[in-house]
Amino acid sequence: MPVVKVLTEGIGEANLRDIATYEERGGYVQLRRAFAEMSQRDVLDLCDASGLRGRGGAGFPTGRKWSFLPGNDKPRYLVCNCDEAEPGTFKDHMLIEETPHLVLEGMLLGAYGIGSHHAFIYIRGEFKRGYEIFSEAVRQARAAGYIGKNLFGTGYDLEVTVHRGAGAYICGEETALLNSLEGKRGEPRLKPPFPAVAGLYGMPTVVNNVETLAYLVPILKRGSQWFASVGTERSKGYKIVSISGHVRKPGNYEVPLGTPVRELLEIAGGLRPGRTLAAIQPGGGSSACIFEEQLDLPYDYESLAKAGTMLGSGAVVVMDDTTDFVKAAYNLVRFYAHESCGQCTPCREGGHWLETVLERFVHGRGLQSDIEMLHKVSAEITGLNLCPLGDSIEPFLASVLKRFPEQFEARVLKETVPA
Amino acid sequence: MSEGFRALLEELRPRCVEIVAQYEDSRSALLPLTHLFQERQGFVSRDAMRAVAEMLALSPAVVESTVSFYTLFFRRPVGKYVLQVCRGLACTINGAEEIMAHLRERLGIGHLETTADGLFSYEEVECLAACDRASCMQVNLEFVYHLTPQGIDDMLAAMRGGTYATAPMAQTQVPARTWTVVQDAQVSHGTKSAGAQGQSHPNNASGLGDRSGVVMLDRIVANEGLFRGRTLERLANAEPTLPKIVDEEAEAAR
């Protein structure tokens, strides 16, 4: 079994919320070392060499993202994205609650690496407990001298602000998050300019996921080669995979990228007795399903993209043969329709209409012509919006429509079809 | 601005100043300040929005527009216990529908409603990021995992008896049946026609909100004569007949 404990090390064994415990286990050593021995350029190079890619969903190489920052004197910001709301994802929830100092150390390292003097963490509004735990971690770290003015006598000032959202999935999109952080409606911005050029308050900004920043700590500790030697050629290192649905032991499991999906299923205890697999959603609500015959796919960015789906945030939802895919499709479409910010017409109207049509199917009142309409409308939403939310509607719907057409056909209202 | 609110504002002002000082731009404090007032008042009152606007040098309209974007801000009073059940996919395939039906039955209210005694508000919310402990819910934003009908009954009894672990929310005003603004239009005017936009109700597909046409289709099937010659024909013949559009200028030129 390839389960490892890198970020998850010590979770469930020690009270990592307490800074003394965290320090006993080697916490904040890397931060001290970075300030004492490494230049900002060294941190960036290390991050680049490790091949670390964004763990929030898009999988963009982190070092490259940092390198887009312009070389000017404007203040720069690091924003840690903890607006975790992708259906099926629950890794950041665990990280900030169980090991907040690791996340914080990663944030401080990231901020130092990009030359930022003010780092923010945007925590989803529902994580009230997580917000309190993380705020306490920040207080402890400030008292210990890891946050504040003139860190370790180097003259480097670094401030951290913990910011809480108020219930909006769209704020996980980085420009929507920045708008929300600026006290505005969480509506995505038109890109370019990308946040690296004009982000928070119009200044150069890097937005990184919680897990991405947390990985900086072990990478600094064990070197970029250690991280880069794991995984596949282009998907390097480890990933926390959130496995849920119809499995016997749902939970967060940290594995090397490239682990076959079949093994992930085994790690999570397999299916319940007497059930057979129907579909797996490998990368959160926005990803197309994979099926029984694709179980040997390696779980990495490229292999899943080649199979027409994606790794996304690493949320694996397993569905067995008891699943009603009409209801599942309705559920996810309703989610996107509800969470659409409403700026772009295809997403706002399209999502709403798909929800309406699928609601008919759920009640067994679909029309024959609706099936084609579902395909058509979902395809027409895709690619026409400011952000990827609208594009997220089609993959799951299209994949289950194709795989389980009989479930939809069975809900067509036969009486309206002339004999 | 009421007398009570003025006192609250004076009490919270030092904390507000601290919050605003955390940001380079004061407007960033909009969400944290709103959270602060909601925690004390149980909802975001008009007074609170006006106070936030004043502190941040914004128009109250800007504050209300922003606040209205976020589902965790209640712009009308809610119950002392806000029960938010996850309706995400992982919870749904692990029995959330039965849990929701049980809760609705026990509370006697539906989605986005508050009980008459003002104790409970009920909402079905999107994925709460606790799929490994499905099905789950939040009570005043504290998680409750692995829900069962028996667990729900015990929880409600503890809340009614005042022994529940999570503290009730502040309640400074008596809540109405719902806190959503869309439905207020109907409550105050009562003029919207059946099936009008915004009247849909997920728990009552046969009520006013026949958004997807389920009830209409049922009526057609049950009572053919009523609609013969019009709707039924239209439904049966997917190809609509549209008038031909003639480009008169082009015709004339030819």
C-alpha cells in the first residue's frame, strides 16, 4: 500500500495545534533555516526544481506561477486559498484544523520566497472552527517571533492576516477570492491581467492552495530531489486524496502521484459487500467519471487528462451500482446553478435551465427531446465564461448521459409521445 | 438607529478599529465586520449595514449589495439554532435525503424556513467538505457528523431542553417564516401568480413553484381533454412551426 505520511505526519497522534508540540517535532526549523541560509531566489529555485504543482485544482507549476511576478518595487501579496468547497474535497479542512502550524510555516516560506511582507489566508465561511484554530496558531507564532517585524534579526517584516469568507463556492476561483478579500462581491475578474501582475489591491499577488504551500516545508527539509523523485515524469511528489462515497473507509490518504486508481479504491477499504462499481469521479464535482475498465489508470494529472477527465483537487467520489445517476446529475448541476455568480449569461442561464430540465427527470417527467437538449445546452455553456465554473457543469453530466442512457430514458414521460 | 444598537456599536467600535487596521484597504474589512455584527445580533440588521458603511466610508447600498452575495449572511432574523444539512453528492449517496426528510418532518418546516417558536431555522446547503463523515450538517456552523434519525431526535430534544453543547445564536428580533428576500415579496404583497419565477420550493414541487413543469405535465396526462389541441400537440411534436423570416430588402434587390 503506497500510503505515506508527509503532510499528514503526526495527525491523530499529537496535538499539532500547539506550537510547542509542533516545534518539538521539527516545526519552524525550515523557516529559521530559510531566513538564516537561503536567499529568496534559493527558495524559488527549490520550489521550481521540486516540480511542485498547484494542489487546488488547476495543477499549475508553483515555481512558474511565482516567476510571473514582475520585478518591480510594488508591494506583493501571498494569499493562501482555503476556500475549499469543491464537492468531494475535504483535505484543506483537515490540514488547517489538525496541523495549522505546518500550513502557516508553508505560508511564511512562500511569502519569503516571493518577497511578500503581508500574507493572507482566506478561509471558507463554513470553517468557523478552522478559522478559530488557525487564528490561534497565528497568535502563537506571533508570540514566538515567527510573524512580525524584523524576523530573526534579518530586517524582514512579515504580517499574516486570517480572513473568513461567508459562504460562496465561487470564491475558490482566485480572482473571485481576491475580490472577496477586497470586501466586494465574489465575482471573478476578466483575465488578463493575471493576479501575478495585478491582484490584491492591484498589486502583484500569488494565490496558492493550502496543500501546495504546506508541501514547501517538507521540500525544504528533504530537498527538491526527494520530492521530484516521486511520482511520474510531469506529476511529481505526493498528493492528499480525499476518498468518499460508497467505500468502506472514506478519508484523506496521502499517496505518490501516479498510484493506480484501483489501489486508491483498495486503500479506502474497497466497496461495501455485494456491491459492484458503477463510476468514480476522480477530481471533484467538475470532473467527468471514469469506469470499471479504467481502474488501472495512474492517478496523475496527465493520465487523467488523457482519459478525458482531470485530477482537480484530488477528490475521489466512488459510486456503486445502487447510485441513481439521474439524481446524481441533478445534484451536481443544481450545485453549479446555485453557485454561479451570475456575471456570465451562459453559466447563469444555462445552469438554471439544465437544473430545471433535470428536475423533470428526477420526477419521472422528462421529455424525449430533453436528452438531446441536455447535451446541447451543457456543451454550449462550456468555454464561454470568465471563469471555469460554467465549464464544470458539462463533464459529469455528459459522462453519465453517455454511460447510463437507460437511466435517463426510464424517466421519460411516455404519455406525451404519440403511439 | 435604535438605542440598543447604538450601545452595541460603541461596545464593538474598538474591535472594529482593530479589524480595519489589519488591511491596507479598509473595504477589506467589510466581511469581517459583518460577521462581527451578525454574531452579536443573530443576523445582519439594516443598522449594522449602515454602521459598516459609515466605518468604511462606503454607501449603504454597496454594503447591502456585497452582503447579499454571501449565503452565510442572514439579512432577516433567523432561529436560535440554524440547522444546515449538507446536500452534496457524497452525502446524498450516503443517505442525506432520508436525514433531510426526517428533519423536515420533525421540525414541520422546509428549506429556508424558521419554526414559529423562533428556535430552529432549516437550510439544505452545498458540500460542507466533510464527505468522509457523511452525511453531515452544521449547527450554528459547528459540524455534526454521521447523522442518523435517532441522533437527530436526540439533538433536537437537547436543543429544546437547553442542554445542547453548541450555544444558541443571539436573537435580537423575532424571526419571520423565512429569511430569504425573494419570498418576502410574496409575503407582503401576495400578488405573484402561481409558478412565477422565484416561487419555486424544493420541498413542495406541487405547490406554487412548478418551475420545471412537473405539475403541468401531470395535469395534461390526467386530464387530456382540457389541453387537447394545444399543449399536448406542442409537446408531442418537438418540431415547432415558426413563421418564415423574409428579408424584404434582399427580396426587393433581387
